[in-house]
Amino acid sequence: MDIPRIFNITESAHRIHNPFTPEKFATLGAALRLEPGTRVLDLGSGSGEMLCTWARDYGVIGTGVDMSKLFTGQAKLRAEELGVADRVKFIHGDAAGYVSDEKVDVAACVGATWIGGGVAGTIELLARSLRTGGLILIGEPYWRQLPPTEDVAKGCLATSISEFLTLPELLASFGHLGYDVVEMVLADQDGWDRYEAAKWLTMRRWLEANPDDELAKEVRTQLTSEPGRYATYTREYTGWGVFALMKR
């Protein structure tokens, strides 16, 4: 069980697998008023930076589940590095359908809502692990400005314009599902640059070390095209944020 190998290659040096920075996760943790002992479930936890830093800074207790064997291993190492391995654990497994044995205070899916077939299904999945009155966290892209054509949307790596909503539409959609939006922290362009541009050096160094690998041609093609694609499309049109929800 694993994610496609290309992502394990391009994001192997990332601690955060989305456009957030460490400062943004710290801002989010402070905004949520996390207290020591808060139980957090993170589905699609990547390399564990959110859980590990929140355990260090706010004393939370957490479990992360991710399909990438590489990222899960990195998360465990990060927990040891920050001295929080006794407070957080990471499971290599499929987050789709995962329900915690014990109800949690915060149930999160920060940038992997495909595990529930979209936002609505992911919220429904997270709610199954959540205590009454708890918080759901959803990390999701949105359109900063509507792409003028479907080709521009595809340049942003969306399947179509309709795949994402504008920020007002996304916020309204949570209400339609019966949830109040009680906090949000949005990525900025520096966060996007750090997420996307960091891949390029990783790809270049990987190519130099693995010139005969079966994925070398794909990685070379991606390295050649990604800077221009990102600057032209994603950086101009795509936003991203984490939204805190409470059931009405």
C-alpha cells in the first residue's frame, strides 16, 4: 500500500505536503486554542509536521494515518526528533474509512479530501471519530480568481473549473452541510512557493542520482515544465486554506 511513486520522489524532502508553512500551522494551532491533552486525529497526515509541532507546542495527543510508507516513516522520525513520540503515533495505512477507536477533540483532513470522495464525504468520515462539540479541520483548495477557460483550470492541475469553488462559495458549502465555520487560516504565495519550488531541487538531485531509473524521463519532463506551469497557472489562480468547522 502506497501513494504513486512520483509523489514520494518529488516531495521526499518536504516536511509539509501542502502550501502551509510552519508559521501557518503555528497560527492555526493558536487560533484553535489548543490545550494540553487535546486529542487529534489527522487523516492523510503526510510527514506528520502538524501533529508533531502541535504536540511540542500545545501538548496535544494525536494519531496520524497516511498511505505513504516514506512519509509515515518520516513522521515517526520527526516525532522522535521533537521529543513527542510518546504523544503522537503514525499509522501506515489507508485513511479512507478510518475511524478512531476513541472519540477525538479535533478530526482533521488537511489536503486529502479524496479519501472521502470530496469535502462532504470527508466531513462525514471525520465526524464518525469526533466527540460532540469537537472541531473538524478541512484543508482544501479554492479559486482565488475564476480561470477564464477550462484549459487554464487544467493548467492549475484541476480537472475542470467546477472542481474547485471560490472562497465565498466554499465557505457557504460548509453551511449547506450543517456546519459553522469557526476559524480559517489561508496559505499565502510564499507558502505556495515553498511547497512547489522545493520540488524542483529535489527532482534535480534525484535525477542526478538516478539517471537510469524507470521514472527518470517523467521526472525530467516534470522538472522542465513545472516552474513555468506553476508561475503561469497555480500561483495566480489557486488558493488553499484550512477551515475549522463545528456541527450546528
